[in-house]
Amino acid sequence: MRDDVVYVPANTDRYVSVMGQVYRPGTQLLQKETTLARLISDAGGPTLQAGKNPKIKVYEIATGKLREIDFADLLKGKASEISLHSGDIVYLPMSGFNSASYTLDRLSPLVSIFTTAALLNQR
């Protein structure tokens, strides 16, 4: 071992995972007064890749239920506050534009290779 530390939470500890396009993804302690907005804030808030109004996805592990909430509605108080349970996953996906941009960025080297190969074959 390299001075690794393993933390085993108590049975009474309740955690929620905040993942995706937030600045500090990870698990967060869930307390009675914890709100969805507070969890996202504690995770550093949405990144630029999440877009201006990300659709927050909350996966309730115990029931398999998926709920989607507009970030803007959450901030304006229009979305009813949802109850969170230990083990739930809060996910902020990459916006559609950023997702497409990311895909094109990854395909760009392949296009360059095929273009170069086509030009060389013409000679």
C-alpha cells in the first residue's frame, strides 16, 4: 500500500452522487435540509459544457425512477423541490451543442487522414 486511506461510512450516513458537467463531481453528504440546488452549488455549479439551461437528471436508484428538471426552473423556484434519497445520482449532461462539437472535434483527425490519403492517391 502507498499510504492509501479507505473510508467506510457509517450506516447512518447518507450520500448522493453529483456527476456530469459540474466543476467538482463526486459524492456529497445528504442531510435533511439539503436541496437539489444546494447539491449542485456544492459541486461547483454547472460547467460551460452544460449549456445555459441544463436538464438536470435525478436517478433514484432504489426505484429506478428518472426525473428531469430544468436548471432555470430550479433557480426560479418554478420546479417543485424533489426529495432526495441516499444513493441517488444527480447528473448534468453536456448540452446538445457541446456534445455535437465534441463529436466533431474527435472526428476531425480522421477526416484529415482520409483527406490526405485521398489526395495522395490522386497522384
